[in-house]
Amino acid sequence: MKKIFVLAFVSVFAFCGTALAQKNVKLGHINSTELMQIMPGRDTAQNTLQAEVAELETTLKAMQSEMEQRYNEYMEKQNGWTDLIKQTKQREIQDMGARIEEFQRNAQTQLQEREQELLKPIIDRAKKAIEDVAKEEGFTYIFDAGTGALLYYQDSEDIMPKVKKKLGL
């Protein structure tokens, strides 16, 4: 994936070489991971998400506890039950296991969607601040040093202080 990115990046610069030579290029970089750590509202979003995780975990534990009780009851009483009752109890335990698995899958999906919902406004604010600083300062490109894709940036300006100022941080 990185090779494709590097190849595409090199190709764009090779193809646009004459255009870039005619235009003054100003490069900047920012560590988006660091920026997200200090964004206002991030802690509130994390706390909200953690509360929802705790609620789902409580429900899951209750479901698992109920299944364990039914299984223990089955193991204790199975010798006194008829085959029909044994089969019914086995199906109940299997169905409960399937419901627990489905709950876990749905909970994971719900949490991912909720995290995106909570972080989207924060990410959008950060992105807008980066774009505003880039336009105001005349940057041609802003690279994200937080993703690890930026290997070298000697002639690049770190715009983190300007973005912080724009966000009032």
C-alpha cells in the first residue's frame, strides 16, 4: 500500500514537474494524531463512548450469567429428565449462546458507528482549521506526519501552532 502511495506521489510530481517548477510550492506538515489528542470535545466523546461500552458489557455479563445458570441446571438435572425435556433445554442453551454471539456482533458494530458519530464533528473542526491555516498561509500541500507516511520534510513547516491558535487551544 505504501509502495502504491509513493509511486502515485512520485508520478504526480513527475507528470506535473513543469507546472510545479513554474509555481511556488509551500509545504507544511501536522501531526493529526497529536492534534486529535488535544481537540476540545474529544474527552467528552471518549467518556460517552466508555459509558456506552460499560452498559453493553453489563448486559452481556447478565446474558452470560443466565446462560451459565441454565447450563449448570441442565448438568445437575439432566439424569432425571425425559429425552424431550433434555432436547428442549439443550436448544434453549444453544439459542441463548447464539443470541449472545449476535449481541456481541451488534454491539461491536453499534460502538464503531457511535464512535464515528461522536468524533465526526471534532474531526471536521480540525480539518477545517487545517484548511483555513493552509489557505491563509499560502500552503500548497499539508502532509500528515501522524500517519507515518511522511518520511522527510526538511523544507516543510509544522503548522500545529497555527492550527492550535485557529482552534483557540
